[in-house]
Amino acid sequence: MVIIPNCSRIGSDLALIWRYFVLEHAEFCKNLRSLLPAKNVRFLNVPLAGLKEHLPPGSVDYFIASGVLPHVSHDLDAAVSEIARYIRDGGTLHIVSSYFGFDKGMGQVWKDAVDARPGLSEICAVMCALLQMICCASGSGPRSFFIRNFQYSFQKRPRHIYRQFLEYFYVTPYELLWDYNDYLRAINNAGLGLTALFPHSIALQARKGVPGQELLCPLPAGARLAILGDDWSGAWVARRLGLDRTHVVATMDQAANYDAVVIAYDYTCGIPYFRVARALMDKGFILGRNLYLFQMLIDRCRR
């Protein structure tokens, strides 16, 4: 986590001096000092609960939690509320987290089993790596089965795929099933309100003192809706939104002719979602109003 406290004035000089705190509970924090030898950065090798020993409440202008909230606590609401204590009125929380949009049911069962019996970590990591290499080298049916039930590694070499799964099974907590509405509820409960969405998995800004938002990304009523994803993933989302295949399109140019677009192709293949979303935003679409990653609508897709 990167924390930017309130600015400080030096004598009568009007120049503002920024201070940064980098909060990292892992031992790697000790290596960060040599990688980032800036004078205005302080490294804190403490858990989130230990921040109170270094910063007073309401003293932070900008709090960045990039890829860490799933590893801070099993309770997202508690973690965000703890962070919100340190943010001043008008201050910002910037969250970036991984979220894949499928329940990963069988993978979660394995993860729960490993959390109860850590000695199973290596066995489950080997099995997941082998399953990925077999299923994702086959047709859309096996690939669909694997991605909907297990975490997917973007590593290329078998050894690296195994190591990524091993990390997944070793690290606790590792909460990658929190969706957009989980994060929205957490920031609302902590007294913050959503101010911006970004097309990078779950990426959002929230500000203290801004009213909360009850419903994230409702589909516009009566809009001509396109599902951008002419593969198993697009078909899966279309079915769960109650749409037939006539709404499924294959290209951005086709999607741009519709009133609203849901990006729903297989995220393990082709162009990353954020590039497609950014290109459509350049054409005038607005993320969260008439442009969605299918993960934003997952509660509707679960019907």
C-alpha cells in the first residue's frame, strides 16, 4: 500500500512537500528501501492494524491499495473501514484488485481444503497446473470448464504455472472472489463514495464525504445491448442475461453501433479487456453507464 499524508509547509515557503508511506507486512519491505531510495518515502514493515502507531486518523490525502486487499483480511468491509479511518475528508482511496467474474467453484473447494491442511499445497498446485495445460490446450469446452472452475495462470512455462498456483495455495488470505458490489458495499459502509471506475479488473476510486452509490452499473433501460465476445464466454454471459446469440458481436466496430456494450470474451485469449474498453471509451462510451466488463454484472449473470 502507498499512503500520501497531508502536505506540510516549510516555514513561510508556499511550496508543498509530499510525504509517502509504503506499508508492506511481508519481509520484502526491507528490500524496497534499496529499490526506492527516495528521501520523502518511509517504509513501514507492519500489518494494516499497525499503521495507527505511525499515522493519526484523518491524516491521509491519498491511499493506494494496489493488489493487496485480498491478502489483508478475510473481511473486506473491516479492511476498508480500517483504511478509511486514516483518510481525511475529501481524501481518496484508490483500489486495484484482481477479479475474474466466475465463481471458480471447484478451485475454491481446493483452496479451502488446503487452508485446512497446508500439506496439500504442492499436490493441488501440480494438479491445477496439469489441468490448465490439458484443458486450455483443447477446445472451448475443456477451456470453459477450467476457467469457470479454477484460477488461470498467464505464465507460459509449466514450472512457472506451477509456481503461481503454489503461491495461490500457500498465501492466506487470498480472496479473489470479491466482486464489484462487494467493494462498493465496503466503501459505502466505510463512509466513502465511488467517484471513478477504471477498466483494469476491479479498479476504482472512492472519496470520503461523497454520497454512497446503491447500485453499481445498472443496464440502461431499453438500450440496444451488444455482448462483445463471439466465443464460449460471450455465449455464457448472453444466456445469463437472458439474451440470444443475435446480441453477440465479434468486433469493436460492430459493438460501437449499439447503445450499450458488455465486454465478455475469454479473458485468457486475445487483447486484454482494458485495451478494448479504452478504445470504446475513446469512441464515446462511458464505463459503468453504457460500457461494462461482464464482471460488473456478475450478480445478474448468476440468475
